[in-house]
Amino acid sequence: MSTPRVAERVSRFGTSIFAEISALAAQCGAVNLGQGFPDFAGPAWVKAAAAAAVDADLNQYAPYQGVPRLREAIAATWQAHGWREVDPAREITITSGATEALFGAMQALLDPGDEALMFEPFYDAYAPDVTMAGGVPRFVKLYPPGSGTVRPDPQAPIPDPQHWWFDPAELAAAFTPRTRLLLLNTPHNPTGKVFTRAELAQIAALCIEHNVTVVADEVYDQLVFGAAAHVPIATLPGMWERTLTLNSIGKTFSVTGWKIGYAVGPAHLTDALRAAHQWITFATATPLQVAAATALEGALASDYYPQLRAAYAERYALLCQVLEAAGLPTLATEGSYFVIADISGAGFANDAAFCRWLVSEVGVAAIPTSVFYADPVTAPLLARFCFAKKLATLRAAGERLGVTRFARG
């Protein structure tokens, strides 16, 4: 008897490296600095708001656009940050995490054969979401700090010694008559790059020239460090009408399992997303939406965001210290809660082999950055470590890494 066929669109999707590494970490009792979620509790007042909403019997379907109070809190957040006045009724939609917002946006904005540009390395869901919408992913390289490509062109950009960078000429050449979308992630996962206003202006100019829509993934917008500043590309001249901005409360309030995401954009893009969203999840958990509204309202009425950044800055510094002490040089993180380490001196042929060895033999889990590349062979020898962890967790990782000293490349 033959096996029933499955759809071609999913036939190439295997188990993700995140699931593999997390399972291996659990099996080996490793300190898990791989998958990007906190190992500490979210704020007590946010959790209490969820319990109160359940107790108040706010447990039936929410409006498919989202609970009005939450949409109003998002609009107030945008206004308080000086970004834009947003209409909560027409320009904000609540989704089941930014993950659903991303999937819905691809379904709403791509037709079969349309091309979607993304910077590589890219968050692992981007290419599959484009593919499942019938689109064609196209990639533009981000180069590691200080790296360059051998070009005879005297106009080629000078490699940035401190930040991940892209070649504007390569970006411009990637646009074709079939380009419909550009996916932009800032602060960026996995690199920790925060795109500068000048870089965003270059991207915006090309999108306007080619009539391309931007889907901006900004889930780490509150986690920026040092001199970096988060600038939503939707706030640049000419970009509001062609940008759908995605976010969630999971990273900012350490409740990733709640899956409360949202999209902000002009009515014509919001309407398209809602048309897809109503057939994907229809609505998202009502009591958690109410609690999310409490979280956003409370953050604006307090010093929550500065305290959050200060706490993460301490974790970031500790993880860098741990990795550097083990002989794994770190690349600068400007935003997000990830650090990239240079493993070229560790003696492994590729990053996947290093990460499997690290979790099984050293007891520390990390993610190989090659999983964020269309062709893993082209990836530099780097590994991603997450610092959304208790200080005690990071110190425990340091104790295990301290047993091994890697040679510097």
C-alpha cells in the first residue's frame, strides 16, 4: 500500500535545529543558552492581570481584530515613543504571536511567484513563510564586523569593524520586477544588529523606487544597548503607507508562551492581514490580551523599560565575559538578547558540529548560525548564545565553559 502524499510546500521542512538542540540539552542536562526564551518569570503584576482576567470570566472569543483596550494600549505606546499617532480601530490587529502575524502577512501580501527580499542571516521562519505563500525568497548578505569581500571596485563599501553591514549595491541589485516584499528585522536575530537611520533610509529609498512593501519585524524594539537607537522604518518619509510593523509582548515582558502579537500599519495593509488572520486563528486568547494591555499601560506609567534594558545589559556583559574567558571572542550586540561568538579557533569544520559537541561534551547549548542561511555552507564559523537567562544560569554556563579553553582564531 502506497503512502498518501504530502504537499510539496512542506516536504522540505525538517525538524528545526532549535528543537534538536533543546532536546539534546534536556537529555544531557546542559545549560540551555540556545533557544531564545527567558528562564525567569515575567513581572508579577502582569501575571496577576492574566489571572484576574480569567477570574473575571473574560474567557470567550475576542473580536478578531483584537480586544479594543489592547489595541488602544499599542497606539498609546507608539505615540509615547514619538513614532506616530495610530488609529487603534483600523491600523492595529492582534495576532497569536508575531509568528502568526508574519505568516498571515505573507499570505496576505504575496501571490505565487512574487519575490521577497530578506537579509541573510535571517530569522528561520522567514523563508518557509514566503515559500508557503507561493513566494520566492531572495537573500542579501549581512557581513560580520570587519569582514569584507574581495572586489576590485574602488566604490565598494569599507567593512565596518564594529557592526554587521550590508553592501548597498548588492541590495539594489537584488530588486527585480517580481519583488513585492522586503522583510526587515531590527533589532536583528541572530546577529544583534540594530539598523541605523542611514541604513534604513537606503532601504526605504529602494522600496519606494520599486513600489515594494516592507514587513518590519521589531519584536526586540525595547532591547537596545549602548549608543544604538531603534528607529521603526515606518516612521521614515514615504514609508508608513508601505510598511506593516510586527511586534509582540513576549520578549519585552518575558511571557513568550502567551503568544500575544500584533501588527501596526495603514488600513489597506491591515485589512489584507485581517482577511488572512480571520481564517488562520480568527482570535487570540482573550484574558491574555487583557493582561497584555495591562502590561503596556503599566510600562508607560513607570520606568519599566529602562529597568528592563539595565537588567539585560548586565546579563549581556556577563555572558560576554564568560565567552571571552573561554576563548570565544564575541561580536558586538546592539539589540535583542543574543550574542554571537567566533568559533573559528575551536577546531571544528562547521558550526553545527561545534554546537552538538558543546552541548553533549561541555554541557552548554548554543545555536549554529548556519541555520539562518539559505546555504549553510556559506555561513561564517559563528554560534549564537542567548542571554535571556538568570544570572545564575549564565554563571553556571561559565563554570562549564571554564573547563575548556578554546584557542583564539
